[in-house]
Amino acid sequence: MEFAKEIISQYGYFAIYGLLALGVIGLPIPDEVLMTFVGYLASISVLNYCVSIAVCFGGAFTGGILSYTIGRKAGRPLFDKYGKWIGINAKRFSRVETWFLKYGSWSVILGYFIPGVRNLMCCFSGMSRMGMGRYVIVSSIGAFAWCVVFISIGFYVGVLT
């Protein structure tokens, strides 16, 4: 977290955007902690609350789109080549894909709130060929709600202290 504080103090909103985008793609960045810290900084007037939400949403949404694109372009070939090594055969993948096409929208929205799952849901959306328009809508809803919740938690904790 010290690294994130240092980056944010030097680069401000650009750092927040970049860290969240990389975190959603799958790098081990504690996104929820980062956004809570951003909310705290907004509560003490270091950052602007509304701008923080917009920047965090932009970073999360960008990371989601990049992860979706990776899943769409490279996910299936990687699965076909290495899936057997992690115990997922074509039949199992087909069942998961059928389930995902039915419930995928809710999975993407709710997946933003579960560390590790958010990365998989974004990538799997691309792998399962969820339409880009549909993905943009559900990812926007999930990313926005996720950002508002965690930034607001940090903001109100900061106000109460």
C-alpha cells in the first residue's frame, strides 16, 4: 500500500486510473483498499469525491475492457492448449460457457465485488463471446457500483474520524 500512496502522491488521478486498470486486468493490486484510501483522501479534501469516482470508474472500466479483449482474442486458444493442465476439459468448459451465457450479465456485475472473480468474469466474458455491447453495459453497471461503494466507505470513514 505504501507503493500506491507514493504513486498517488506523485501522479494523482492518473495513478489511480492506471492502478485500477491494472488491478482489474489481474495484477495483484488491492483494488478495494486503494479505492477506500481514495475515498479517505476525498474526505480530507486531498482529492475530489466526484472526480475520484469518475477516475476510478474509468480505470476499472478500461481494465475490464482490456481483460474482455484478452479473453476474446487469446483466451480460447490458451484454454485449448493448457486447460487440461488445470483440470478443465472441453465438456466442462462447454457447461460453464452455457451457464455463463445464461447468467453472465449478473456474474459480471456481482463479480466486481469479489477479488479474483472480477478478473475471471471480465476475461471469461470475452472467451464466451458475450456481445461487446452487452458486456459494455453490464461492466459499466458493475464497475460504477463497485467504485461508488468502496470510495464512499473510505469517504465516510474519513468523515467519522
